[in-house]
Amino acid sequence: MAPQELPPLETQTDVLVSVAPVAELGYPLSERLRLKAMLGVDFLLTQPDGSVHPSLALQPHPVRVVAGLGLELGLALPAPPAAAGGVRR
């Protein structure tokens, strides 16, 4: 019995361009750690290719809601020394 030959692999790519205004709300948990929540709307600006993105083929310019939760870690970097006679903020 001969092994079955597989069809050649095809790779399709497409570039999607979108704009997403986002609002973020943060709550400090410590001096460097902050909890963040975000909510926004993502508008596609390009026509998606239905063969590459079958889920987007029904609408020419879909709008999607984006939301997320996250933790933000802030790094405290030392300030450079002030020049002689200069004002340090």
C-alpha cells in the first residue's frame, strides 16, 4: 500500500489596517503596580480578503468591540544629576 500524498501547503496572508479608540481606567495597587481595564471599538479600514479571513467576509468593514484587563508594572529610573545652577523638577 503506497502512502497517500498530501496536497502542497499554501500560506495566505493579508494586511488588515484598523483604528481603535480605547478608554483605560487604572487603579494603583502599589507604588509600581497598577490594575488597568480598557474598553474600545475597533474599526477596520481595509477590505478583508474573504478567502483568508472567512469570518470577516460577510461585512465589508466590520466594527468590533475590544476589552481587556491587565497589570502595568512601572519602573522607577533614577533621575540624571542636575547641572550646576540648574533647577531640578
